[in-house]
Amino acid sequence: MNYHPTAYKKMQPGHSIIQKIYSLSPNTASCSRRACFVGICVCLIFYYLAPYFFRQVFSGFSYKSAVHLCTTRHLSPHYLSAIEFDASINHLPINEKDGEVPQLPFVGNGKLASLVKYEQEDSGLYLFYDTLFTNENKKQEKEHKLLRLAYDPLLRPEHVTGSHHKEEASVVNFRNGIVEHLSCYSSSHGPLFLNHTVIAHRSRPNVLLQRLEGRIEGKSGSEDVYIHQQTINHNSVFKLLATNKAHNKQYKIYGGTVEVGHLGKMAVVFAITDTPDTLRATTEVTTLDSITVVMHSTPTKQPTPDVISSLVKRLTPYTEDILGISTEQLLVEHKEAWADILHTGLTISTATDLDPLIPEPRVINATLYYVLSTMDSKLHDKDIPQDERRDLMKRLQTPDYCYNGNPTVHADRLWRNLKNVEDVENLAKHWTLTLGKHGCKHLISEGAEGVLQAMVISFGGLQFTDYDLQLRIDPDILHNEITFKSLLYKNNSINVAIRAAEDLSTPVIEVSMRDHSKLPLYACEGGCLNLIQQLHQQSRRFPIFVTEPSTPILYISHDKKHLADMKHTLHLKSIVNYNEHMSIKRKGTGLPLMFWLGIGSLIIFFHMFLIRLICKEYYNPTVLPTTNKTYYSNRGRLAS
């Protein structure tokens, strides 16, 4: 291969780039030396600073991914409950633009409550109290109200050294009555995990319990977490009354009076355990517990000092008993009490698209949880005597009367998402008003267990009478699978399920008893035309009939003769099965068929006439007569 002499020149031995530069002309050499010097400086800067730059960038990515993995790992135990709508996971901060609907991190037990939000003005400690008022009929009625105290015992943890990356989430567990605030921070030793658990104890209603757990998910090291908690100063309405110690735990007692509107004032005393300012997190789980015990008087015009003194005398031994119980045992008691309260419930199948007439399952569970959180549990209160507890159970199993209104499944105002504590109070007020006006006052007066029973039976239009339990649900939503679990009736727990049978094309009702009972129960379908069946633990299947006039689709009674006589007292005009009812309903919807046939015929005739006119004009155009006269018109001209 031949090269052009000017395009290729072999470099002589001993020559270098620097020598070539110096061999150039003075002006060219000066520019080249300057460019070479700048290039060498840039290379040196890049050589020394690039590792630091890349280290910062990639360490940021690694910290962020580690924090995200920490959050995901600790949320994973709650995913199953969230899928089953027994819990709600809220990633913080809430992004409402993405359609995320958060559930309020609220805990309560009918005597006290707390909103677990670190940066909200309405977070803090709330008290429930009852007021009496005279209605239009000059009868006294009781109203359950909520009052926010001027003191907030909520712990607010903060990483002392600060973190460039942080993720937070709150979990509201509807079945256990627990709110957990989970946080993951980046640190030099690995992700720092904090779990803040808050409960308003269900069976010890004067207790608010907080547990803070911290752990570094690394091989070694420690990190400090600062604990923020509101302090009571001399300007507060609460004053320090005593400092005591029990079971090696220091606690302080505060007391004062708070205004409750036109009712006057209420004396409030509370004890709170001393909490250290700092939690040192290591590779092992470190815990910190805070217990608040609250008691208050009934509202009066002006509580006397003797009222506060008597409250302190009650509070002191109660607090010492609580401090003698381990936090683990208190948590177990609380979970067991909530689980026992929620033995009655609803199950709605989500295998198919849910009917728009039915609220979302998560909203139903959340509504039940928030309303029950405003009610005390008389059946599970540790201070209630056993004989009173037995009497309460009898009243729950056989109420005098409840419920005679329309099914609440269609009431959007009763099944909704909440945004603040005021919404919780209003929701409970609407429920108690609705249930009370439809014959459920006796169940409501029994506390959380009675309120839950009334809410569940009102959902499907179930009704207690002196002789039977009736299911008066809307037939138009029976294509959805709905189960009423553990309804209390005559010393029995009954399951009533509406589901589509596998071997049938129509829904049926399945009824079973949870436990064997000496008192037999019987059931029959709407109209009671077929054979009356005795209920057992094995499910009994009943067809669905719709009657005219409308009657319940199921009857359950302890009196077989009552059910046998039922068909002679209903005086029905017609009775059809579910499929016939739906076919009649579909035929009856909309305008008659002849109307639509007439409209269609008119449209067709009009278009045929129009096509005929166009064709005639095209083949035989109309010829206008000619004239020599000229006509002037002002149409379309602007006025001059």
C-alpha cells in the first residue's frame, strides 16, 4: 500500500509531543502549551473529584433503595390484612392526586381516643362524655360527645443526626383496634427502623398505651432517636398534683378542669409515665413504653376541689395495677377483646364486580371500626361484675325489638370515608340516631356489642321481633354474595349467607348454627309455603321467593308453630321465585316495546321519503321560468 508523503510522515526517534509543540512557530506553540496545560488541570481535577462525585451519587441511590426495602419488609406482615380489608395501609405523605383514599389513624374505646398524626393540629388526646337533653316530647335522651384535651401525650420520634432519606407509613388495623406508625431512616450503620404502636385499651378503657420500637438493620452500630412529647408548663389548665413510683416505674399525676360548652366544666385527672428524651437504637430491638391513665367527672357548673381529690384517689391504685401488668399482656388483652367484639360481622364477596348499590368492603369495615371506637364495651370491661355481664349477654341475644327501617346498605351517608375526628363523631351520631329511631335503642344502650349487632342486622334489613328473626333484604342486590356472621339469637350464633349455588342458576339462602344448642331453632323461606326446617351446624338451603305485597325472604324462630301459622297471616297476592322476579323487573324497565317500534318506523319512512325526493329532483329537475326583469333586494346588504 502506497501513502502520500504529505499524509503520512514517520516520527523520528527521540521526538515527543512536547518537542513537536516547541518546534512549532511561537504563536502556535503558545496556544498549544496553554491548551495542554488546561487539559492536564482538567484531567487532574476529574481524577481526584470523580470518585467523590460517583460515591455521593451511588451512595444516595443505595441509601434510598435500602430505606425503601426496609419499609416494604416491615409492611409485608400487613399486606394480607389489607387484601382482606381488615386493615388500611397509608403511605405518607398522602398523594390524593393518585386517588389514594387514606383511612384516619384513630384509636378509641368509648372513654378516650387519640389521633395518631405527628404533624396535625387535631392530633392528641380526646375524652368521651355523656350529656342529657330534653327532646320534643319532653323526654330526656342521652348524647355521646367527644372533647379534645389541651394536652397531647403522643410520642413523636425523630432521628437525632438527621437522614437524607426517610419513608413513613401508617397502618390502621380494623380487626385489632391498633394504629402503627412505621418509619425507616437512612444512617451510616444501615436503615433505622421505628415502629410506633398506639392503642386505646378495649378492656381497660381508662388506658392509652404507646410502644416505640427501634432497630438498626445493619451488622453493628447505634443511632439516637429523640423523643418529642408535649410538656405541661405553668400556663396549662392542668397542674402537677403528685409524683409517684410503682413497679420501678415513675409516673406523674396532673389534674384540672376543662370547659364543656354550655354544660359547664368537667374535672379531669390523668397519670403519665416518665419517658426518656432519647431512645438508643442498636442492632437488637429496643423498646420504650408510655402509659397514660385518664379519669374524669360528669360535667357540672363548677367542680369543687373535693371532686378532683376523689378522682386522684381512684386514679392512683388503678394506675399502679396497670403498671404491674406487662405491655405484652396488655396488648394481648386488647386484641382478644376486639376479636371477641367483632365475632358478629359481614362478609361480601369480591370475586365479581361489586354492585354499585353496595358500599366497598373496606369502607364497610372502616365504618364499623370507627363507630365501635366511640362506644364502650360493657361486656369486656374488666371492672364489670360477672352477674352484670351475664345479664348483658342475655339482653344481647334476645333484644325486645330491632330493626324496622329500610336496609342501610343503600345509605351513602352511613358508609363513607372520614377525614378528621369531627367526622368520626358525626358518623357515630348518625348511626345511633338512625338505629334508635328504628327500634334499636335497647341494643345501643348495651355498648359496642349491641351497636355492632344493630349495624349488621340493619345492613340487610334483618329484624328482631318477639317471636322471630326476619331477613328483609332488597331482592335487587341478591346476586351479590353476602354473609351475616354470628348473629346472636336465643342463646345461639347464626350464620346467614346469600350466595349463588354451584348447581343452580339462582341465588339461595344458607343458614347454619355455629354451635350446638339445646334450644332448637327453625326456619322457612318467604311465604313459608314449603316444609319448615330445623337448623343445625350443617348449612340448610332455602330458595328465595319474592312476594306481593313485599314480605321478608327468610324467617327464623324458636317456635315452630309460629312459622306454621305465618303463611295464613301474610295474605299474599302473588309469590314468585327470584328468577321470575328479575325477568319481570327487566321487562318492566324502560318504555314499552311498541313505542320504540313506532319511533323506528317513523325514522325509516322519513329517510325513504327523503331519498325518493332527492332521486326525483336529480332525474327530473324543476325548470324555473325565465324573465327579462331585474329585481333588486337589500337582503344581505349593510345599512349605509
